[in-house]
Amino acid sequence: MAEVTLYHWEPNANSGKPMLALMEKGVAFDSHYIDMLNFEQHRPEYLAINPQGTIPAMTYGDRVLVESTAIMEYVNEQFAGPDLMPGDARDRWRIRWWMKFMDQWLAPSFSMFGWKYFVGPNALAAHGQEKIEAQIARIPLPERQTAWRKAVFGLFSEAEMAESGRRIAVGIEMLERELGKREWLASDHYSLADVNGFNLAYALPLSQPHLSNDDLTPNIMRWLRAIYRRPATQACWKLGRTPMASRVAILEQDYIPPRAEAEGIVSGVR
Ligand SMILES: N[C@@H](CCC(=O)N[C@@H](CS)C(=O)NCC(=O)O)C(=O)O
């Protein structure tokens, strides 16, 4: 048994961030998959670890850590292995700037698409309306109850979806510009900003093929493929169990042309 246990869902967004950071550092950990579509995050045994019922969470000895970006910073400082907050003070400022921008502004927009097109429809198909209502009533955080209701019952408004689409387009432009300046997102060294960014952006050429592809965003594509080829990323994405995570295989293609429409990824995930 390892000293570290990570409770996580798919290598994607919040769960994927500490998963990938631990693997990059070479930290041995017990992987505890929480099946979010089966509401395992609201079961008493998990609530005993994280009473908020959200994932990821990490235990290290008797310490319990939550919040994906804060966990990554902890992992980087606590354990030996390559420094993922490298460079000088300005680089570290840039890393933190990008992580804050992604966590607060961009990730919620990606998440809205993921929940509308993947999480909600798949959970509804698996459990049916009545059981889902009962599950939602058990969720500890009111804001997570709202997110589930909107996803399952198709209640994200057109205005919300349009705003998320706009933010994703702005985020793509910003990433492309920044990655034109240096090899990695925030520093000349691979950093937590790259780990964070990859977890949001790995499926961009599938989900936003009209905005991100080899013709329009060559810097993003170079960056995504370079991260995909890293042994830690390969090991991390092997822990995925749903078609959400297997979208990463798009990065094996050498050239991805512009397309007008997102490909039908399981249940229309975009
Ligand atoms: N800010 C938290 C967000 C955690 C969070 O909301 N995670 C989502 C999955 S990405 C979750 O646990 N959802 C479960 C639920 O809403 O039932 C973090 O970065 O760790």
C-alpha cells in the first residue's frame, strides 16, 4: 500500500491534474477510481474523506488534501522528482496566472460542455429520472445539485452555452498566442501550467475542430502532442475508463485538418 491515495474520476479536468502531477513527479500512489456517473462521490465512505462530495481528494498519511490545483502545488513541494514550478519568480508568477485563469474562467466553460453533452445524458441513461432525483437530493453542496440538475435535465440556457463557447474561443486564441512565445505554456520548462492546461485542452481538435486544428492553431497542436508523448501522460490516460478520456487518442494523428463540426464523440460530447 502506498502512502499516498488519490481519489479521482477520469484523467480529465480536475481529477486529471493531480493524477498527472503525481505521475510526472514519479510518486507512487494508490489510485482509487470514483465512478462519478454512479454517484460514488456522495457515498458515506467517500464523504468521510471529503464531506463536500467532490473529486479529486488525496490522502497522504493522515493528511487529507482537496482542491486540484492546490493538491498539485502540494505534490510538487512535498515530493522529490522534477520541479514542476521551475524557473525564476516571473515564470512562477506566469504559471500561477495561467492556472488561476484556467481554474476560474476557462475550466467552468469546458465543464459546462462536458456536463451537458456527456455527464448529464450518460447518468440519465444509466439511472433514469427517479433515481437521479433521489441522488441529487443527497448531494452536499447546493451548487453541485444545481449543476447536476442542469446537466441531467438539459437546463443550461442558450445564453450560458453561448457565453461558454465564447470563452473557449477566447481561451484558444490566448493559448495559441502564448505558445508561440515559448515551448511550454508559462516557462521554458514543463510546469504545472502545462499539466493544468492539457487536462482542459487535450480533446480540443475533436471538440472544437473549427477553432483548433493543425492549420489554425499549430502551436497548440505541437504542445498537446508533446505532452501526450510524455510517459507520465501515457500512464495517466491509461487509467481512464470512459470515452471521455479516450478522446486523447486524437493526438496520435500527425495532421488534423479544420472541420466545421465536432465529431460525434460518444453521446455527442463536444
Ligand atoms: N475546485 C474543485 C472542484 C472539484 C469538483 O467540483 N469536481 C467535480 C468533478 S470535475 C465533482 O466532484 N463533481 C461531482 C459532483 O458534482 O457530484 C477542484 O478543483 O478540485
